[in-house]
Amino acid sequence: MAKTATLTTIVAGFASAAAYNSNFANLNTALENTLSLDGSTPNAMGADFDLNSNNIINGGTAAFSSVTVGGIDMTTQAAAAAASAAAALVSENNAATSETNASTSEANAATSETNAGTSETNAGTSETNAAASAAAALVSENNALGASTYQGAWVTATAYSLNDIVTNNGTSYICATAHTSGALDDEPGTGAVEGTYWDILASKGDTGATGATGAQGDAGATGATGPQGDQGDTGATGATGSTGATGAAGADGADGSDGAAATVTVGTVSAGTAAVVNSGTSAAAVLDFTLQTGDTGATGDTGPQGIQGDAGATGATGAAGADGASFTWQGAYSGATAYALDDVVSNQASSWICVQAGTGNAPPTLPTETNAFWELAAKVGDTGPAGAGSGDMLKSENLSGLANYTTARSNMGLTIGTDVQAYSAILDGTTASFTTALKSNYDTAFGWGDHASAGYLTDITGQATGSLSDVTITSIASGEILKWNGSAWINNTLAEAGIAAASHTHTASDVTDFDTEVSNNTDVAANTAKVTNATHTGDVTGSTTLTIADEAVTLAKMAHMATASLLGRNTAATGDVEVLSKATALSLLNVEDGADVTDTTNVTAAGALMDSEVTNLSDVKAINQSLVTTASPTFVQPTVKAVTETRYAVSGTTPAIDPANGGIQTWALSGNSTPTDSLGDGESVTLHIDDGTAYTITWTSLVDEWIGGTAPTLATTGYSVVELWKVNTTVYGAGLGDLS
């Protein structure tokens, strides 16, 4: 874990590079002495890890070479418990043999019935003691392998810990939840909540059948004990007797010397004649247990859910199920989107299914789960339980769970202002590293004087120009100038600098008062008439602003043109007149070369009509052109005097209902019928159905959803009127009523 770094307090900005470097080195050493969260090396303890009576939580599998609990080596205890269990089983087998011998003695020594009965009783006691030894050995084994503690008979007002073992009414129990007995009605086997706190470890055996009472004989004189008879044949196994009282726990044996580290694991567990066999080695024991089986007891309570088994082999493919509903995922709900039936959206972190098409109808606010347009499909989950308890330091918190940051920094040796530098905007804005060379420069500058009182260098007043680092003066003379040669300023004569010393030419921008200088020039003054507007005559007139007279420029004075050309302008925007070719002119006029507007063929080819082809020419010319908005005419607010729809007679029992046949369709049923869908999106049709002979119509291949939920019942007289229309891919239907 991190150790406190030894840091030197820095109180001045100068002569402190060594202190900075020393602090950084000490911080680096302290950080290297930590365990890393991501496992980067080094990440191993170099000494014992003291938790200071705290717990390790949320741990995975722990691997240890040995485990010591309360000063006891649990590896040695596990081996001893296994040996004790084996000895107990041998003792139990010997007790069974004693019982058999006792039964034989009873059969062979009728005259010594009392003695034989005593022997049988002793044998039963031996068996009871052996069973108690076996139970104690099993407890011992559980203590070693499962950290269980045998607490004797259950008593009230006692604090029991997890895995404590008790007996009650002949049955042994193991504690499943730590608690104090009595206050919770938890008596094992009888309490109302005993299943919460106790699990059965070993059930009480069934009570053996009571033997028949023999006739009372005359009391005879006690005879001398006869010689030991031959061992009789093994008698039939008697019924299992009731469980005897638990024997007192034996005194703890002296601790043996530490042996070599060994491992004990449980191998196989099977039913049969009681036995324990080590199928491993003495250093790595694998104990295979065969448990004696008694009579079948009553069915116990259902045990906890077992670990899920391996997946079974894939079964044969079942028959194909009926087609389910098809859903269309539309993402997050938007009030501007038109939703269709069975569209699915997300809203309030939950999923919703559209049950009625529409736009701008939002799902209801939870906890309401349905409205006219939406039904809840999958609801957002409840908030999960709180995280780990107080005192945990979680990786996800990034130290935000610390109770006191100031104390934590002090414990880590990172007290601000003492161990580490407090925040400074100047230091924060410094990007270069503080090097030894910089320190030397700072020390030199500090040696020039106290800048706080003497100020800083702001100009070079009193300094020679040649003292500047980029100026080179060589034998300077009067009239010379400085010229940049690409790397330094050097002194040059005018000639060296490329400046003529004699007369030379200046542009107007070089002269301060150009107009004055021009008037002072005698050559200009002598030729004033040449630069002043004289009075002009002819096609161009005027003395100040020259004007071309109207109609003064003749065609002869214009530029020449090619044959078969026109004057005009084809270039976009206003500009000069251009010479246009014949092809360009025809294109501007939108007239084909050689067009004859009196020729029917040419007019038809152009997509137009001859006047002679229009029956009501004056009516056509009178149409308000603003009514037609596209090439496929859409009339805006026309006045329609009458609309005549095509009426169509449907026939057959499986007709396709197609609005192209007519908007109104009559159908006299000729048998039970199943119509099909040929409607397009946005189309509708009205059906007049004559069902005079009480046939039925199956609508499922045509109508997806009925207004009111069900198809209308057809009248057997007159007509039943049904309206059908299609939106997107859904056909809706409505029964409008019956006509006589």
C-alpha cells in the first residue's frame, strides 16, 4: 500500500529545481509502493497484509496453500475429521455385529432370556453410541470442511451462527441464517418460520415395531453360566430403533505435532453399506463415502433451486407455428411522424405498439399503459437496489466516497500547502519543464538586481545600435543606412542599398503635391490646350462631357457581322449587344427551324392542339390558368356541378375488389364468398351487397380493421352498404347500414 512521501516545502520560485526534482522522485517512489487496480506490475505484497479487523467483500475464488482459523490449521483438522468419520463407521459396523450376536444369543439361550435381553439392550446401547459417534464424527467433519459448530440440543434464547448444528426431537439441523432463538418462533421442525433459519441435516429414523410379549415363566434357580455356544447364523435385520440420546462430547485431545501439509477432498458419495475409502494418497486424500440407507422417510420440503444443468440436446424441429403479427420499429416517438398500425416506438424509456394510425397522438404518460393510439409493449425496469454498504471503496466512485478528503490527503502525506504545491494559475499556465538550465538562467537574472524594486528591462535607451544581437556595424560613415541581408542588419551606402543618389523618376504617389508640381512644369504649361477639352463637332459633340448625338452612329460605323446573323444578347444579365447566330436566335424564340404553325403534324408533335381539334374553343380559352398547378393538373377550389362515378357489378365468390372498375360496385352473392384486396393507398370503394339467400362473406383477405371492431351483419332483404378504404397498406371497413 502507499507510504507517505517525504516532500520538501517550496517557498520561493528561484533556486528550487532540486527541491522539485526531489519531491517528484519521492512521490514516484511512494506510488510504486501501491497495489494497482488493473493488475499492472509490480502488484504483489512484499509483507503481511493487515486488514485491521476489516472485511474483504465481493471476493471471487480464494487460493491458499493452507488456512488457519483461530490458531488452528484447518487442513490438519480436515484430515483428522475424515479419519474420525472412518473410525465411527467401523464402530457402527461393530455395533451392528454385536446386535446380531445378541439376537443369536437370545435364540440359542432361551433359559437365559433375562441375560440375553440384557445383552441385547447393551448391544442396542452400543449401536446408539456408535450412531452418536458417527453423528459426532460427521459434525467434526463439517466443522473442519464447512466451518460448522455442533451446539447440542436446541434451546431457546440462544444466539446461533451460520452453520451451527443442533438436535431437536431426534432430528439434527444446520443453521441457515444467524439469529437468536425463541423470539421468532423458529424451533426446528415445529416453528412457524423454522424453514427460514434451519435446514435438516439428518432426519429421525422411524420407530421400530414393538415385539410380542412372552409368557411369564416360573422363576427358576439361576444356573451356572454355560460355556460359550457356537455363533449362530446371522439373523434377519431388525427394525430400526428410535434415535438414542446424544452422547456427551468427548474431551479435546492434545494437539499433535504439525504434520506435512495435506489436502482432503470429497470424492464420490453413494448409497449402500456404510464405508469410507481413501482413493487418493495420504498427502492428497480423496474420500469416497458410502452412506447406510434407512427406511424411506416422509418427503421433505422442497430444497433450494439447484445449479442449472448443461443444455440438453436440441430437440426435433417442431411444426411451423402460425404467422405472428408483424411490427415495424420506428425509433423514438415524434409528434410529426405519421404512424401506422403495429408501428413500434420508444418513449419514456419504454416501448409502445401503435393500435390506431395517426399523427401527433403521443403515448400516455406512465403509469398509464394504454390510450386510443398506443399500448405499452415493454416497460422501463424499476430502479435497482442500492450499491454496497458504508465503508466500501468502489472503483466506479473514483474516491468520491471518501468521508473526509482533507483527512485522507493528510494520511497520504499530500497536505496542500505543506506536502504539495497549492494550485497556482501561473504554474498551471507553464507548459515547459523546470530544468537545471532554466534555474541557471533564473539565478543569473536574479543576480542582476532586485527586479521587484529596480523594475524590468522595457527599452534600450542609452544603448549603442551595434550592441543589438542582429546588427553588424562595419566602419560606418555619414549618409549610410541599415539594410537587412536576410540574417542581420548591416550598414550600406545608398548605392550598396540600390538607391540612386542622382536624379531619378518618381511616380505621382511619391510626390506630396503632384498638381502643384505639374503647374510649375513649363512644358506642361505650354501645352495646356492639348490636355483641355476643346469644343467637338460631328458625331461626338461637347467641350466638357462628350456626347454622341441621337441617330448619329450609322450602320456603316458599326462592327461587321457574319451572314445570317442577328443583333441581340444571349449572355445572362444586362450587357453589350452581341451578334446572334440563326440557331441561337431560334432557341431564344423557342421556334424550331422551318416550323409551320399551320401544319397539324408539327403542332401535334409539339404537344399542342389545333383550334379545329377543340370542340369548345372559347370555353377552353376562358379557363383560369391559375387553377392548373402541375403538368398533371391539380385544380384548386374548382366549382364542380356534378360527379358521375362508374358503377360496376361484382360477380363470383372470390372477386378482387378494385376501385379501377368503379367507385360504386354492386354484388349479388351467389354463394359463400371470400373477396381479396386490390385497393391502392388512398383509394376507396362503396359496395352495395345483395345477400337475399343468406350467404356469408369471409372478409379476412380484404379488410384488416373494421370500425367498431367487427364486420357488419348482412341483411337478407334489400342491400347492405359497406365502405372500404386503404391507408398505406391497411384496408379499413365500415358498415354504413341497410337499404330496402
